[in-house]
Amino acid sequence: MALIVQKFGGSSVANAERVFNVAKIITETYSAGNDVVVVVSAQGDTTDDMLAKAAEINPNASKREMDVYLACGEQMSMSLLAMAIERLGFPVISLTGWQAGIKTTSHHSSARIVRIDPERIRNELDKKNIVIVAGFQGINKFESITTLGRGGSDTTAVALAASLKASLCQIYTDVDGIYSADPRIIKDAVKLDEIPYDDMLELASLGAKVLHNRSVEMAKRYHINLEVLSSFSRKPGTIVKEVVTNMEKLHVSGIAKDDNVVRIALTGIKDEPGRAYRVFALLSRNSINVDIILQSIGRGDVKDISFTICKGDKEKAVEVLNANKLDLGFEELHVSDSLVKVSVVGAGMIDNPGIAATMFEALYEAEINIHMISTSEIKVSVLIENQYADQAMQVIHRKFFNLV
């Protein structure tokens, strides 16, 4: 008998019909002789609707009160799912994040899981109950409700799987696995049977929306067997694991795009030691994460520095940079938010020369200009105009996957 953790996203439980569909998946797993712990997200657009209602009352509500409020979305889902399982005649109990023993930091709206006390869940499993846990939430040391931010339910599921030493963690979504590219953009995208943690982590951080990078990071750290599959079809999904069986053949696993990108260019910075340090230390002190960085060759006694940040940090970054213009010593600040980052990822890239050249050839043939380039052992990313994003994905995908 195995212990299996299953996570269902908001689209999987969006209405009554889908809730019963999920209930059947869960009860079939239970009937096969497994212990089952389920993590569930808020239904459909519930969180967006709740945010809109909160804004009507107080657009500047405290993050603490927003956490208390938003945690209710997952609690409604868990109870409805438990009711559906009851109706099917199976023993079940629903638990909030804090009832499930999930302890977090105190950063409201973006808390991190510190530890999990699995005693309550284990007691319920010993009673032969199916356990439904509200995702995305926990409790801090002050016994205040917290939420985990983006990817919170995926992270909850993987954390519970690690704490309970589960045999498998299944992430059910509206797609039937991990693809070589977003199948909504690339109709001929190839479904992957398996993918290494590192490749999946890169794809998640570079814009692929099937799994959040926090959950993949945790799965890799605790060696969790992870499977991504669809709640709407009963097909096998994609296994995310340490090493895949076709590793030697796997040059490129996938292609991703990220439109949450802003480029900032500081021109005319004095070409002397410490200037780059001042720029990025300032951004760090203001909790602004930087991605791609490009520094030009000095011309005379000045140089230029360009870098990318998330769109949500644009106004703050511009404000703090301009406020410190004299200290940083730049002449002009230029902002571009009409760009997108397109990346190819693959564990086999480091031992296979020509990956970058092939990618650049595809863009050249499509007459798509590259603004910035970033590379690592398993990825190549380029910054291009967002109007060419889907076309770039298509021509790059065709090059690597030999599609016509």
C-alpha cells in the first residue's frame, strides 16, 4: 500500500461536475489500496473574484487581513470536495492548512513553509480517512493565517509529500503533462514522458506555467517522485525526476516564454570599479530581483549597463535609481516594457555545441532581432520584441524538434 499525495488546481474543481470528476479520481486511488492526501486550490476564478470584492471595501487592506480572507477560497474547495467524496460513500475529512500542521514564516501574502507537523494527518490516515487539505495556506508563530503566494498549492502538495514520505506526488492540471512548448501556441508541441528536475526548474522559472518553480525546487531537494497529469483525461502524465532514461539524447527539453519582463538601461556610467556594485546593491536593498545583465565595453571613460526585472518592480526600480542618480553616476535611464524573454532549456546542452547557434539561426531566418542574450549550462535566453514572441517560439521549436 502506497501513500499518494494528489493536488488539484482551480480549473479541475471549477464547478460541480468537475468536483465530482476529481472525487472519482481520488476514490479510485483510495479503492486501489492507497492512503490518499489531497491538496486543492480555490475553484476557478474564485481568487480573482475575491480580490475584486476586497478592493471594493478597502483597496489598501493589510496583507494580514487579505491572507485571512483569501484563505477562504481553498477552504470552500476542500469542503465541497469532501462533500462529494462523502456522497460517493467514502470516509473523508477536510483540514485547513493550519489544522494540517503547516507552519510558515510571517511574510503575509508570500510566506514560506518552515516545517510541517504531520501528526494530525497521520492520525486521520490511520482511521482510513481520505484527507483533503486546503492548499496555499498555513499559520505563523503568532497563530495568524498566512498564504504562500504564487504556486502555493503546488508547494503545499510537495511539502506534504516530503513530510509524509509519500511514494508519489501527482499534480493534476488542465494539460496532460509537460510539453516541449506551450501547446496553446505550438500545436505540434511534443509531450515529454519524463524530464529532469533541473530542466523543469528552469522552464518553470522562465515562464512555463504548468508547475511553479518553488514546488520543483522542493521536489528536487527532497527527492519527491513528481507526476504532472490532467484531471480531464486518464492518460499517463510526465514524470519529473533526477535523471531521465533518455538523458544522452535529450539536448533540448523545452521552449518557454516569459512576458513579465522589463529592461532598464543606464547609460553614461563612469567606467571605474564599484559602479555596477552600487547599482545592484541598491536594487537588492529594495528587494528588486535582477535577471539578465549586460554591460557594454567602455567608450572613453563611460559605459552602459542594461538589466531586466519583473514588471511589478518597474516603478519602484525607476524611483530608487533616479533618486540615487548622482551617487550612481549615470547620465540617462531608459525603460522598455515591450519585450519578452524566450528560452530553450535542456540538460544535454552543455555537451552539445551549437544549441545557441541553432536558436539564433531560427530567429535570423524569421528576421527577429535579439536585444539581449543570457546563457547557462542548461539554457539559452534571448530578449526580443513581444510582438514576435509566438512566432519566435514556433520557428525555434521547428528547428529543434524537426517539425514541418
